[in-house]
Amino acid sequence: MSFLIDSSIMIISQILFFGFGWLFFMRQLFKDYEVRQYVVQVIFSVTFGFSCTMFELIIFEILGVLNSSSRYFHWKMNLCIILLILVFMVPFYIGYFVVSNIRLLHKQRLVFSCLLWLTFMYFFWKLGDPFPILSPKHGILSIEQLISRVGVIGVTLMALLSGFGAVNCPYTYMSYFLRNVTDTDILGLERRLLQTMDMIISKKKRMAMARRTMFQKGEVHNKPSGFWGMIKSVTTSAPGSENLTLIQQEVDALEELSRQLFLETADLYATKERIEYSKTFKGKYFNFLGYFFSIYCVWKIFMATINIVFDRVGKTDPVTRGIEITVNYLGIQFDVKFWSQHISFILVGIIIVTSIRGLLITLTKFFYAISSSKSSNVIVLLLAQIMGMYFVSSVLLIRMSMPLEYRTIITEVLGELQFNFYHRWFDVIFLVSALSSILFLYLAHKQAPEKHMAP
Amino acid sequence: MASLDRVKVLVLGDSGVGKSSLVHLLCQNQVLGNPSWTVGCSVDVRVHDYKEGTPEEKTYYIELWDVGGSVGSASSVKSTRAVFYNSVNGIILVHDLTNKKSSQNLYRWSSEALNRDLVPTGVLVTNGDYDREQFADNQIPLLVIGTKLDQIHETKRHEVLTRTAFLAEDFIAEEINLVIEKRYFLREGNQIPGFPDRKRFGGGTLKNLHYD
């Protein structure tokens, strides 16, 4: 009986998460596009819904809500469904939509998308070989095999995003890095842009007039075609057409210049807005946060280096260690069991919420930046895939932040994975990502002032 | 050549509706083979004989300014785009007949372009609401063009064309629906085939523009 109640609670929450994913898709991601293939929206919402359910189960585990056996059952079921989606459904649909965009293969869409999916499976399988993730006693199609590979990809993504985020966050928040932009700079650039446009226009006017006079005189401007045409054009060529090609080249160069100027002007406007924002109260608050985050970022990089160099994997989670410290060193006595449950709930809850929110914001920004009306379907599905893998691996890593008694269910469900390997891998990729982001941002920052200060 | 008068026409619309193809077709009399994203603004020029055949015939340069981007761009991009909206003689609004959102976004596009003169500091104040009053005393002629008519199935064409007729009425604009193809144009059911007739079509489009 209680199993039924538990299941209905789970199903209701799953529907809620599905609805949230649907709304997010419609309101945020696909704001400017028209949804023509509802399959895409359904897949995205389903992935989001099941990923959130996994987090919900962790929270239930900590709080002790629901029956233990029904929790275990739902874990298993949820995991199977998510793996099915991430390994079978989403890649297949990505292949299908990619093939649909190519006109030549339109007729045999299904065949080619199956081919693409098989290629994906091959590489996905090969991914597991170089890593010491599993003991070989498991069968081919077991959950452990799939999860281990999904975990590797997801952990890599998490570490990359984490590293870049840790460095980028103080860089954007702190106003120390803002370049000084005055209105005269912007006006100067705008003037240059308009001048370039005027030059392009005058050259195009000449070309249009020349073509018109040629057309009126009865000459036909045809490009040399074929082998004999090319040989002929070497020796004899109409003077008009030669002139035109020359002007056309100049126009191409000028158009490239105008594009550069446009992008630089947009950049200057953005910097000016940021400067004005930093003078407001909110801006000052973020600036202060920026200093705090930069210290945190440096500490994290330091800890990652130490972990790798000294080959150390933390044995206890922050909650238990914090309690140990307060009890042993500060001498404050309190009910360990009670508090550890609540504190780990709060900590894990914060981690989950911030990572979901952070991921959704990053995905939205990424989507706006690179999508167009043709490729929007494929990109959304790619984002759904990334999101699913990200959430699955956060479950793997979150295990480290929980006290021992709550870790058991994750260990039970996910099987005998080498969890320590994932943490080590996370540290390595985090370090690499953070250091390369620092290098990248440093170069970009140095290069920018020289570009627009030139007379 | 500089002695000919110039007319500046903006071509606005969402990403991917076919503005660059349209401009290329009007100016080069050729279909654009490999359309790619427009960054910033691309300009093309067409020489046009106004009131051809009459004693008041005058030749003009028509500059078609094809501004790229979307209505949802960052405000810094919008401020940069605003520099192109100076002293405009006419606006062509392009939308995709297969994509409803691109037609709805036309309201925001026209507000962005027409409000340029009211807010000289470059900070655009648009709340997205559509106000017909705003267009009532608008002196700049508008033309609404719907593209990709051939991609709509025969049975749905009537419904789509009625919707776009309402759209054009809202703007107090002239409307043309067309197909960018090598062979023919469709103008509200009339067929004007072939290239020799291109000039006549061009004359029909631009008869709204006067330049004193």
C-alpha cells in the first residue's frame, strides 16, 4: 500500500518537473523561434524531468521520506530510463535532425540516422577502454558499463564548466578589469563605421553604373567559363570587366573592415554599460562578491593541485569534518545525528539548486549565441544530451559531499564504480580548464585595448 | 555619378528570412547562391529610373541597407545598429511566411527603427507593445514582404495570406508576397515571369518613395 502512495508521489513530482522543463523550453530557449517539431520539446522536457527526479530522490534519502525499498526501486527505474534516453533516444534524434537538414539524403533519412547512431555507439563504447573504471566481471549491457561511460563524459563537462566558471566569475564581477571607455571613443568608432559604409556605397554605385552602361551598349558581362574560356581570358579581356573585378575586391576588403568595426563598436557599448552598472548599488555588491570569489577560485585551484600531487582523495565529507572540528576543537556539544542530517540536506540542496540554475543559464546563453533557425533543433537536442550527462555525473560526485550513511544508496544503485577515479579525473580536468581559462582571458584582455585605441 | 540623387532604404527582419537574398536579387539580378549570416550591415545599390517613360523621368541610386541580427539581441548590439537608422527614406520589412514569429517580430523591428529619432542617446525604450498611433503619423513609407511562399503547402496558402494581409494593414503598408527562385515571382496571385520584366517589378515596388 505504501508503495502505491510513494509511487504516486514520485509520478506527480515527475509531471511537475516535466512541466517546468516544458515552460523553460518555450519561454526561454525557443523565445525567438517557432517550434515545428514537438518531438524536440518533449525530449528536452523528459530529460529535464527525469534528471530532476534523481536529485529529488537524493533529498528524500537524506530526509528519510518515503519507504526505503520503494526509494530503491524508483532509483533503479529512474536510472534505467535516463540511460535509455541518453544513450539511445537523444543521439538517434540528433542524427535524424542532422540528416534532415542535408537535402541530398532526405529520402533515406531513417537509414542514415541509424548509421549515425551506430557510429556514435561505437565511439561511446571505445571511450571506456583507456580508463580504469570497472572490474571486468560485469556483462556487456549492464547499467555499470553505461553509467561509467556517461559518467566520464559528464565529469569532463562538469570540470570544464567549473574551471571556466571559477575563473570567469571574478573576471566579470570585478570592475578592476573593466577597460576605460569614453563616449568619444564610441563616437569615433561609429564615425569610422559610417565612413566605411559610405566608401562601400560609392564603389558599388560605380559598379552599378558601369554595369548599366555596359548593358545598354549591348556588351554582355559573362564570366569566362570552361577550359577555352579561361585560356581566352588570359590573353584578351574586356576592359570593363577587369575594372569591375578590381573594384569588387576592394569592396570585399571594405566589407570585412565594416564587419570588424561593427563588432568592436558593439563591444565598446557593452563595456560602457558594464561601467555604468558597476556604479550602481548592485554593481558594487557584485564587485565585492567578485573579490570573494577570486579568493575562493585561487583556493580551489590550490586544493586541486594538492590533491593531484599528493595523490590524496578526501575520505570524509565536509559535513562530518565540519561537525568533527566544532565538536573536538571548539568544544561545542550538540546532537550530531540530528544536525548532520539537516546540514547535509541544506548543503546538498544548495549544491543541486545552484548547479541546475547555473547549467540552465549557461545553456541558454550558449543557445542564443550559436543557433539559427535551421540548426535550432539539433542544438537543443545536443543541449539536452549535455544536460542529462551533467546531472548524472553530479549524482556521482555529490556522493562525496554526503555523510556515510546516505552514501549507501548511491553505491548500491550505481554498482561497483571506482568513485575515486572520478574525483581524481575531475580535479585534473578542473585544473587544466582553470589554467587555460586564465591564459585565454589574459590574452583577450591584453589584445583588446590595443585594437580600438589605434587612431 | 555622385550627381545622381540617393535614396536610403532599410531592409529589416529576423535572422534567416531572406533579406540578403532579396537585396542581392534586386541589385544584381541574380539569385544568391550561398547565403550566410549578415554581421553588422551590408549595403547594395540599385540604379533606378523613377517614372520611366514620362517627361519627369529621373534616375536615382537606391541604397538597400540590409541590417543583420535579431530583435532579441543585447542592448549593446541594438545601440550599435541604431547608427544605421539615420535619415532613412523608406523601410522594407521582411518576414518568413513559414514562421509566424518572424511576422510578430516585425512590430518590434519597426519600433526600433522608427524610434531612433526620438531617443538620441542610443538607449532604446521599447516595451514591445504595439501602438497603432505610432504609425499613424509616420512619414516614412513601409513595405512588407513575405518570403518563401513556395514552401507553404497549397491548401494553407489562403490562411497564411489572410493573416499577412492583416499585418500589412496594421503597418499601413503595401504588401508583396514572393518566392525567391530563378524562374518566377508571385505577386498576390499574378505571375510576372522572367527577367526582362524585372525592371517593371522594381518600379512597382518603389513607387511609394518620393524624394524631394
